[in-house]
Amino acid sequence: MNLFKKAFLVIVLFLAFGLFAKNNSKAWLKIKSFPLNAAILINGEPKKFSLEEETTKKIYLEKGKYTLSFTAEGYYDKTLTVLLDQEVFLENKLEKKDSHLALLKEIETGKQPKSIAFTPDGNYLVVPLLDDNGVDIISVRDLKKIKRIEFPEKYASKKGFVESAFSIQKNELWISQMWANVIHVIDLKDFSYKKTIQTGGKFSKVILFSDNEKTVFVSNWISEDISVIDTENYKLIKKIKTDGIPRGMLMSPDGKYLYACIFDKGKIEKIDLATGKTIKVLSPGSALRHVVADKSKNLFYASAMGSGQIIVVSFQNDKVIKKIKVGDKPNTIQLSADKKFLFISTRGPNNRKSYLLKGPIFGKVFVMNTENFEIKDWIWGKNQPTGLDVSPDNKYLAFTDFLDQNIEIYAIKPDLWN
């Protein structure tokens, strides 16, 4: 190789190395934050962001440590520190100043926290994990995870823990595991495993105790039926066939009928428990998921994921009283202990590819006044708020962010009742 060619090669390599070194000194900072109109300052200065996809902002910066400030009218300011040593994707939300709900803490959980429930004494939160090996237990007093319930390996390895329910009389916690088609019974004294009940169905999900706790009903997603279990001997009594996929359930005030949401057909079946036969079909909304009752008012509420509504139905004549529009994909609903407010988790719009991927917008949690059926308050959740519950003393709200391995615990301010 002659001298000229050697010199040319050296120059090319030098320029290439210099370009690589320059590019390697920078990284992308990507931010998904709500509300979308929040101003973002980097080290106290406004910067120009480009938009990636629908709601993610991005900027190419020198690697290093940065202070990010988020401000929006009507929200509390927030400051975060980010170490940008490689590409960083940051998700953030602000808290509303005028809300009756105050964030206490976010707590990391196992994968895909599907539901959440306060224990009857209000001291703990029970969090079944859909894509993990058990159920997380959270101390409400200490605001931290204290335990994961241990199950026999043959069950733990299958994952798929979905919903919970409590027996006051036996001081037990019942957990459904859809991948194993079973219900697990847990001792509430120490959250120790007691036994497992075969449901006889496929993809067992929601658990409902009868008012006298002598019977448990379990809705089975794939086999499209409801298991009836004797709580005295923990045995399957029979199964009730449904016309479609059953999910949420409740009993009539007189205990004679079972109402079951049929998710795929947008209807509610009223089942005569004496015969196991459906005697009436209500068709109030699309993708009906969850139901809760206010028997003092002789009515119940249902969440309709497909139509984005809360449906109010009279027990007296099985007629729809009201339909209330809420956010995208309403999921779990729960009444306050005094029945004056209905709390509603909404997942937000789905990702175009799959609902198991994070969507463009965070979900929300709504609070509805049950006297006039008007929305009194709402807050941002994160990626797919799903499970939700209110403490027995009306002091706390807890919900799961299904795609974030996260739960959020809020204090409910007394002025909500003003």
C-alpha cells in the first residue's frame, strides 16, 4: 500500500471513530407524562421535544444527570432526577390540586397485579398476581409489601392468580387461580396456605360468597359456567351453565337469584338458584365486567368496558335506571362503606397491537356520587388501572396498575362528603 493510500485510510478511520465517539456521548430521553399539556423543564430550561408515536416526547441529550421539572395548571409541580447513561423512557403523572384524593405511596408488586382487596379489618391489602407465582400482601399501616403467599409448587409454577374473597365466619381468604382451575383457601391469621378446591370449570375467575357464607359461586371464563361450592366441606356441589362468558356476579337482596355478567354478549343473566335456570336476560351494555350492589336502595351497578359506561339497574323490576359515561374501558367498581360514592377504575384506550402492551394514555380512577349519578372527582392512574378497592373505614383507596407491577394507595379526604 503506497503512502497516499495509508494516509487516506488513517483519515477515514479517524473521522469514523470521531463520529462514533460523538454519537456515543448522547442518548435519547423519552417521556410519557400526564396531563399532556404539562410543561417540562430540563435543568430549569425549556427544551424542544419531538413527538414519538401518539403521546411520547423525546429529546437527544448529552449523557449525564438531569433535573426534570413538570408543571401544569391545576396540578402540583413535580421534580425528578434522571441519570441519562443510555436511552431512558420515563413515565410520569401529576396530582390534581382540587382532588379529594391524596396519593400516599406507590408500591412495587409482582407481575400483572390483577385485583386488589382490603382485608375485612382494613389492615392489609391482598394483591393476586396474574403473571407471577402467588399473591402479594401489603401492610396498610406501614405502606409496604410484607409477604408473598406461598403455594404448593405445582400451583405456584402455573401462575394465573386472579381474584379474592373473604369468609368472615371462618376468617379465610379465598383466591382464584385461572390457569389451574382452582380456588385456594388461606388462613387470614397469618396468610398461610390451607387447602385447594377444584372448581370443575376452566379459567376460574370471580368468587362470590352467599350472604350466609354457606355457598360460594365461581365464574369460569372458558367453560362458560358457574361453579357452586359448599363452604362447609369445601366441595363442588354443581355447575350452572351460562350462555356466554360469565364474570362479575351478585345475589339478589332476598338471596333467591344470582345475577351474572356475560362478558362477551353484553348481557346479564338472572338465574333462579332453586333450579339453576336463567329466568331473565338483561342487555344493558357492552363487555359487562363487574357488578356491586346497594341493597339499601334496591339497585346495583355494572361496569360496561365496551361502551365505557356504568349501568345502574333496579332489583325491583330489573330495569336500567341510568347509564353514566366514564373513561375508556371501565373495569373494577367498588362502593364506599356508606354507599354514597362509587369508585371506578378505567384502563384507558388499548394499545393498537395488544391490550397486554402499554397504551398511549394512562387510565383514570373516577368517583361517582350515587345520589345524583354525577362524577364528583377523578385522578390519573398509570398503565391500565384494573383492580380497585376502598377500605372499610372509607379512609383509603387502592388500585393496581396492571402493566406496571405497581399499586397506588390514596387517602380519601373527609371533604369528599361535603
